[in-house]
Amino acid sequence: MDSHPSGAAVAPAGLPATGTAPGAHRGRGFAERLGATERSDAWWFKPAIQALGLIVLIGYANWAAFLGAGHYHYEENGRHYLSPFYSPYLHPAWLPAWLSPALLVLVFPLGFRATCYYYRKAYYRSFFGDPFACAVGEARSKGYCGEARFPFVIQNLHRYFLYAALVFLVILWKDVFRAFWISGHLGVAGGSLAILFSTGTLTLYTFSCHSLRHLIGGKLDCFSCAAAGAPRRNAWAVVSLLNEHHMAWAWWSLLAVCLADAYVRLCSMGALHDPTLLTFASLFDVPEKLWGP
Ligand code: FES
């Protein structure tokens, strides 16, 4: 590592000058062998449960996206359900038959999740052991330079994936409204709720994003001095409130997307009967039906 004449560490050439060279300050775990610690609590539990959750849910998502193209939607009995993994549904003529159309759109939501600040923490800890937890020996002992070099520099694309995610939300809310349109009427069925749950939690996940919070107000020192300061202050306060629970929204939304896909898939396969809970003859009418086929 280079050093300044004053004795302070400086970044190697080509890396950002943050005042502290990447890797200059490391915790206790840096000097320990992998997994070694004096902690006596169950520090391993959280990384283990995170790893299990990610393997199961991301494993399901991959299976649905790569191999589940046969049952991505349910368009019978007056329903219009589309799996969130396949929305927006794009199937150009040039797409080979063996390639799932989900892969054309999933790059954006996957990129959004993979570069999310919370998920980074989760998979760095659970899969890279970097570190597993505070004051626990790390897997990587040298060569760490933050997220300033390939491949981790790609994490800095997160804000661009956020812009794509905001566009996707508009499309997913359109799918929600279609799911509440049953046999030509406004209605509520099991699938409507599954798709609403998926898009609702995805919206909370997206609107609690750290990058969005920064975009709205995080870079301002003075709201009252900025253009549209009052509405930005209010929007920032709402996003900050959601941001406190970003980890929870990250997990709920991942689970809800998988559940919505599974629901649509089971209906499409004929393995699940989708119950109608309510139907309305028009928007402001009393319900015509309470729980029926
Ligand atoms: Fe998690 Fe942006 S930080 S979605």
C-alpha cells in the first residue's frame, strides 16, 4: 500500500481517493483464520438462515424462469393472471424455442436484487464469508479493494437497475388491475390477492431502496434551499420510514413473487382451483358474490 508523506495511507493508482485506501482498515476478523472467533453467541445462525432462504427462493425463481415457461399464465374462467417472473411478457419471433422468454426481462429485476445494498451484505456474509459476522475470521485475507474493481465495481450500477425497477412497477401494477378484472367485472379471487401481494411488497421493497432515498433527498444539505424542497422533504421522510425496514421488504417481496408464480402455475396446471371471493357488477356496486366458484 502506498503512503502519503504525512504517513496517511493513500489509494493505489486508478482507485478512488477516498482518503482511506481500500482495505486499509479491517476489523478483528481480518487477522483471524476463517471462522475463528471469541464470540460465544450464535453468530452463525443469521448467515446460515440467509443462505438457506436465498438458495430456496432463488433456486425456485431460476427453475420457474428457465424451465417453467409452459405455465407462466392463467387465462381461463375469466381470469388474466401472469406470473411476475414473465412480466412484461416478451416473446419475439427470433427467440429460440429452448430459451425461456422470462430471461429477456429477468435481467433487470435480478440485477436490481443482486446489486441491492441489503442483499450484498447478505450474500457477502452467507456465501463469501467476507466476513460471516463481526469479529469472525474472514475468507479473504488480501487483495480486497472494496467495490472499486471488477467484478464488484458492477455493484455501482444499482441506481440504474433502480430506474428499470420503477418502470417494471408500472407494468406490474397493470397486471394487478388485470388480475382484479374477473369475467368482465371488478372482482377479487385468490389469484388477484396473490398478485397484489407480490406487487405490493415489490413496491415497498423498491420504495425503501437506499439509492432512491439518496436520489430524493440524501444528497441535499438543505431542503428549504432546494427546488421543490417541501415535497422532497416529505417524500424523503416516507422513503426513510420504509428504508428502516428494507431488509424485511427484501425478503417479503422475494417470497411473495415466488408464491404468486407458484399460484399462477398451479392454476394453469389445473392443480389448484382459484376461488372467487367477490365480484362487483360495477365499480361502486355492492358485491354480487361472496365466495363461490
Ligand atoms: Fe436494496 Fe436499493 S438498496 S433495492
